[in-house]
Amino acid sequence: MADNTPVNAQITDAVTQTNVKVLGEAPAQAMGLVYQTMAHSISLSMQNAMQTQGGLQQIGNAVTSSACRMILDSTGGGMGGKGGDSTS
């Protein structure tokens, strides 16, 4: 506490206590910000993984559909038909 000031001692004590409080809370707030940033980064990477997995699922479905179409075309339609084009 400053002794030789024209300001009331209670005012200087209040300001000093406020400054100590702010400096005391700073590390906890910094770590809270770090944890929030890490959680956000992890959630973005999970969203990207989900989007990639969905895209690969669509590709897999398209490949399966094309393979089934090729099998049906090569075996005569799969229902005992003559396969190939239907104009003959």
C-alpha cells in the first residue's frame, strides 16, 4: 500500500486487490481457452473424417451397383433371358 498519496487508502487497496484477482485468474482462463480450442480442433477433424467416410460410402455404392449391372449383363439378365441388348 502506498503511504504518501493523496488518494484514500481504501481506494488503493481496492485497486490492488482487483489487480491481484485478475492476475490470479489469468492462468485458469488461459487454460480454459486452450481446452476450448483443442476441443474445437478435434471436432472439426471428426467432421472431416465423417464427410470423407460418407464420400467413400457413395463411391462404394456406385462401384457395387456397376458391378451388379455388369454381372447381370454378362449372364443374360439373371432371369433366364438372353442377355445383352433386348432388340434381338
